[in-house]
Amino acid sequence: MPDTITLTRAEYEDLVDARDAAVALREVATGAVDTLGEADLDAYLASDSPLAFWRRHRGMTQAALAASVGISQPYLGQIERGVRTGDVHLYQRLARALRLRIEDIVQDDAG
């Protein structure tokens, strides 16, 4: 008997979903990912931008974050308010300083 099995697409997708859920639960349990409470979600929705929310959530001032990535505080404030943008290298530095992924701090204007 060969060491192969046959699954329907639905069965395969269920297995993938179960694996993804197990990984997500493990990450939450070990503190590898941030979890947000209701107050945090309200603050996120009220923030000028994801970048502004995460900076505050990490307990950083604009001056401290700006200094850590080599830009001025006014420039960071303009980025947070959507007045100016930065290049991908700046967003990489900001994400790294905040211990996030770039996609966590970039405003999604599509939706």
C-alpha cells in the first residue's frame, strides 16, 4: 500500500485552516503577537493613522520615534497625519523600531 492519501479540496482546506488557527493560538499564548482589547481597538479607530496608534501603543513620543529612525519630529507628525509620505526604507525603519511589519503601520486607503 503506498504512503499517499487522497483528500478533497474542502478537506485539505480544513486542515490548512486548523493548522493556521493552531499557529495563531500558539503565537497569542506565547506573546509572540500583540493582542488588542476593546479600548485599544477604539483608540486604533480614533487615531490619525495606524502609525500614530502603534507609536502611542508602544509608549513612544513622536520625538523618540523620529530620533530612533533618523528623521525630524515634525516630519514624523506629518507622516502620521497623512500630509507627507516616506519611502519604503523609512517605513522599514519605523516598523522595526515599533516591532511591527510595514503593513501594520501603512494606511490602507483602498478600503
